[in-house]
Amino acid sequence: MLDRLDPTDRRLLDEFQRDLPLVPRPFAAIGSALGVDEEEAIARLDQLRARGMIARVGATVRPNTAGASTLAAMAVPEERIEEVAALVGAEPGVNHSYLREDDWNLWFVATAPDADALAASLDRIAAKSGLGVLDLRLVRPFNIDLGFRLGAGARAAMPEARATRLAALEPSDRPILQALTEGLPLVAHPFAVVARRIGRTEAEIITRIAVLCRAGILTRAGVIVRHRAIGWAANAMVVWDLPEDRIEAAGRALARLCGVTLCYQRRTVPGVWDFPLYSMIHARSRAEAEGILAESAALPELAGARHRALFSLRCFKQTGALLKADAA
């Protein structure tokens, strides 16, 4: 679909995946940078959303800060994939769900306002499906700022990870974060609309978003793209089996590798799933992804590490996180 984008739309997607202008009229500021007026900037974003190229204009929230989240997996018999994927997707807190190449083939991210609600969500999925659910909680992130470059020959490259200041988060921020995960309205004064909905002022909303960005609670604010639709069609989750004393060095090395878009450590399930280190590869083709995997495996920090590459076969669901109980 990228070949059908005009230069202005390409710039819009390429330059505004982070650093959303935190001003009362952000789309006017974006339009000014692109050489178009506010009305056209909004219309272009609306059209890109309608075409499935962007999910929203909003933000991504750092896992386990304003709510609880986990990566989960199920081993689903082939004849039940559609049924179980629909069941998983019906849980309001499930915001990503993928079919991957492995015996553990259905992978999803579950989110909830708190740990108890998250556990209850996973229990419902297990009970309704009659299948086991691997609960692979985050231990530490090395890079979770997902973004995609559109330039010729580009590979996804991530900025340096920022420290997180949890003390900056206030209880009254939760409705703001939920609005950002659902997406800002595409109107001239989007922050004012959010402010009216939750009983705050426009200035307060903008100030709090800026604070949460600086604190690392928001990993980025801007245009949230759908990577397949913009040309990053090959997606592989690569898991690595490493002892604890090698994980930090390996994670930091992977996070610096161009083409590795996410990297983090998660809990294992001993004897069932013994891979503590995860890296995501997004590429334009499977061959390109396999090249990035080869570069990853050649890193000195990963010498001799057993790994699996789970290529994505299908996306069942991709939405924002559930952070407020009444948002379900």
C-alpha cells in the first residue's frame, strides 16, 4: 500500500509516530510542518485510518505502570483456531492477538486495570476454552518503543530507552491514559474534547501528557501505525534461552540492533517454556527478517544461545490497552 501514498502522507506517517505536538491544536502544528492546513492534516489522518494504515493518533503506555499486562500463549489445535481466537478476542483487555508458527501458536497481550483483574481475565479464557494459558509476565524491558521508518531501504530503528519515573503518575491520570490508548478525536481541539469528557481543562490534559512522556510512562505519543499495512509484512518473535547472568548484556545488544523493534525479558514456565529473552523483528519480507535474525544470532552476547523464531501468520486483534474498569 505504500506505493499508493503521496509524499505528504508518507511524511505524515514517517515523521509523526512520536513527538505529537502538545499544543491546543496539534493537527494545525502537524499541517504546518507538512505544508498543509489544519483541515487537510485532519482529513489525511482520517483517510489513513479508514484505509487501515493507522490505528489511531494517541499514545502507548509503558507496560505495568498505569495498569497490569502480560504476554500469554496457548497451544490451540488447528481445527479450533478460529473458535479460540474469537473467544480470546472477546475479552475486552486483550489488545493484540496473533497466530504464530509454533505448537504454542496463539499469542496475545492481555491488559487490565490491576493484577487481580488481569488474572481473572486469563482464568476466564482458560475456563471457556478448556486449554492451558502460559502467563509470561514482563520482568524488564530493554526496548519497547515500537516505530517504523518508511524511507527507501529503511529498517525499523529505535531511540535510546528512557528511564521511567513511576512517581510522576497520579491516580487522576488514568482516564487520560485510557483516552490516549483509544485514540484522540480527529478534530481541531482534541485535547479539549478529552478534557470535557473527564472533567478537566485542556491545559491540564496537555500538561499531564507532557509530564507522562518525560517520565517514560508514555513510551511515545503520535501516529500509531499498522505495520503490515505500511509494508512491514514479516513479523517474527524470536525467543532466546539464556542463563540469568547473560540476559542483560544480550538484551542491550539486541535492543541496539537495527531491525529489532522490541526487546524484553519475561518470566519462564520451567519445563514448558524456558525462554526468558524476547526480541521482535519487523521487516519487509521474510528473507529480510531472517537476515536480521542471523545478525542477532551472530552477536557475541548471544553466542551459543538456543532460540526459536515464531513468525506471525495472522493478526486477529490490535487495539489499545484496557486501563480503566469502566472502559471494558
